[in-house]
Amino acid sequence: MARILIAGGGFGGLVTAEILSAELGKEHQITLVAPNRMFTFYPGLVQLAFGATSIEDIRFDLEARLNELKIHFVKGNVTGIDRYDCTVDIVGDDYNGTMNYDFLVLATGPQLAIDRVPGFFDKSHHLLGVDPALRFGKAVQDFTGKNIVVGLCPGAKLPVAVCETAFALANRFEMEMAAEDVNIRVIFPESLESAFGGAHFSAQLEKAFSKHGINVLYDIPISEVTTNEVHSSKGHVIEHDLLMLMPPFRGHEMFQSLRAVDENNFLQVDEFMRVKDMLNVFAVGDAVAFTGPKFAHMAVRQAKVAATNLKAELEGRQPSEAYCHEIATIINANGPDSIYLHYGIWDQEMYKLKQGRLWSWAKDFHAARWQRQHA
Ligand SMILES: Cc1cc2nc3c(=O)[nH]c(=O)nc-3n(C[C@H](O)[C@H](O)[C@H](O)COP(=O)(O)OP(=O)(O)OC[C@H]3O[C@@H](n4cnc5c(N)ncnc54)[C@H](O)[C@@H]3O)c2cc1C
């Protein structure tokens, strides 16, 4: 019997658990450790903030789902990894101590590097959870000022959330914008291309922003936030009465001991999703050091690759399922300007761009299908 330990209960951890449970049968022990008993469908948080979906539609009971799959759930945080003893330290409600593993899958998502943007937590809204999304939604409802700023901090990896928030705000304040009582600005630290991993579709996205009256500003590396201003390391000062930023990400500090991290502490893996130079340790999702933005569909695909290769190793075979780094995403502009983008970050020949109202519906449909399949 092998002991398989999955750290993290987001997209990467849950999908890894589901596949291993289906593929391995009962003779192996699978444990998932996560600090929350609930799963949150993050791509639905913009919709939640604007009242276009409900909490029940984007959150479900992770522990109940794992019980169904006969996977042992431990509510806690993995706080340390010993690569030589093959143990992890866990601190939490259900368990405090050390746990052994034969295989480890690290799916702990990102950590916020907010120390890089002083003022972020006090002066800016964000959308990294149900409560912050609802708080932002309330601030939008109560808004009586003029300047709304939405932005991606340097090192932030979620450009879709920024774009969708800008479109939702433009929808909400359409009349006020026409009367020039409200203006909406979107800030990117570099170009649109670099925010989207090199995909060349800025003409279409810029056109959509412009059609909705949204001003886009490039090369603004946000470095500090005050009550009414956003400052950049290049000397820009931008006024705001309402601010929503995506903060910089980094990998967990505990990864440092593995000596397989990049300069931002993200885990370096090979094409089989094995952590570099480590035996029996895989990593998936936002915790991994691949270039470009981070997406749920990447975490899901990486989980499939990791689970397939873990099974192969367990059965004494060589891993053979390789990951290909690509973006497949929808930017919901709430209507005909919605964009579908499929772009190969490792294979630029792979490129598809479509636009239309259909993609707005497709995103809603996909969210509902995820809930049906995984809740
Ligand atoms: C507002 C918003 C909008 C988004 N929109 C889109 C979109 O439209 N399309 C898209 O594809 N992606 C989107 N994303 C990105 C997507 O949600 C992430 O890429 C995805 O959640 C990554 O999955 P993950 O499993 O790696 O990490 P997460 O989903 O962050 O899960 C990490 C898990 O690890 C747990 N954890 C953390 N630390 C520990 C620890 N020490 N020990 C154990 N467990 C731990 C967490 O509690 C959580 O359960 C959006 C994200 C946000 C915030």
C-alpha cells in the first residue's frame, strides 16, 4: 500500500485526488490536506461581486466530496517538507504533527507577496476569496466618487480577473460614464501581451475596452497604494476613489527547503510535473514555476498529467504523460465583445481567437458544469 499525500484542495489538488481515487482503487491510502473544508470556484468571484451569481453556485463542500471518493481529508496547513525522510509537517484543526508519504503532490496555490505593494491590504480591494469579492461588490454598489482603477500588480498572474472586473464596472456605470461622472482605468505593469504570456490579441482586447469607454494604461508597475493614489516605481501617480488590484504572487516559503524553486519561490518541475531532482514529489497549479499567467484550466491539466505519471511510477513504469503549457480562456465582457483565446505559450503555432456573445454564455455554462461534475 502506498501513502499518497496531496497538499491543497483547489483545482489542482481536487482533480489530482479525483483521478487517483478513480484509477488506483482502494489498496492505496490517499490523504488531502487543506486549510478549508470548502472548495471555491475562483473564476466565479467577479460574477459574485457583481451579483451575477450566488455563493452556493461557486462554493461547495470539499470534505463531503472527498468522503464520497474515500479520500481522507485533513483540515490543516502543510508547514514543512522533509525530502529525505519523506514526511510533511501539518498544523491544523484535525491534525498536528508529522505525516509520512510515499508520494507527495504539492497543489498549495500561490501566496500573496503583498509586502511588495505597501498599502495593498488597507487601501485596495481584491477578489481572492468570497468575502473580499462581496466587500468589493458592496463598495461598487455604494460608490459615489469619480475615479475607478483596476489593475494588475507586477508579479500578479491573473489578467482575466482584471479585464472582467473592468467590463463589469463599465456595464454597471454605463450611464455615469456617458455623463463623464465616472471614469474607469485599467493598469498593466507591462504590455497586454506580457500579461497574457505573449499572446498577440491586444488589438481585439483594446478595441473592446475602448468600446466600453475603459482607458487602458500600460507600463505602470504599481509599487505603493495610498487612500486616493496608486504609485508606480516609474514615478506615476494615479488618483482613485475605488481601487481593485490583483496582488503579486509567490510560492510558499516551505518550498525553499526543496531547493527546486525559481526566484519567486515557485516550484520547478519537469514536463511530467515532477519536482526537479526529487523522487516521488509532483507539483501542480499556481504553485508551479511556469512562465506567464496562471489559470484554473492549467492546474486541472497539470493535475491530470501528475496523477497519470504518479500512477505509472507506482506501478513501476516510466512516466510518459507530458504537459504542454497553453492558455485556453474566456474573457467575459458581458456581451458580444467577450473573447475566447487559445494560445500555446510553448508552441506559438497554437493560436485561436474568437469573439462574440456566445463566449459569455460559454463561461457561465462551464462554471455550472464544473459545479455539477465536482461538487
Ligand atoms: C478572481 C479570480 C478570477 C479568476 N478567473 C479565472 C478564469 O477566468 N479562468 C481561469 O482559468 N482561471 C482563473 N483564475 C485563476 C484560477 O482560479 C487559479 O489558477 C486556480 O485556482 C489555481 O488552482 P490551484 O489548485 O493551483 O490553487 P488554488 O485554487 O489557489 O488552491 C490552493 C489550495 O491549497 C490550499 N493551501 C494553501 N496553502 C496550503 C498549505 N500550506 N497546506 C495545505 N493546503 C494549502 C488552499 O487552501 C487551497 O485549497 C481566477 C482567479 C481569481 C482569484
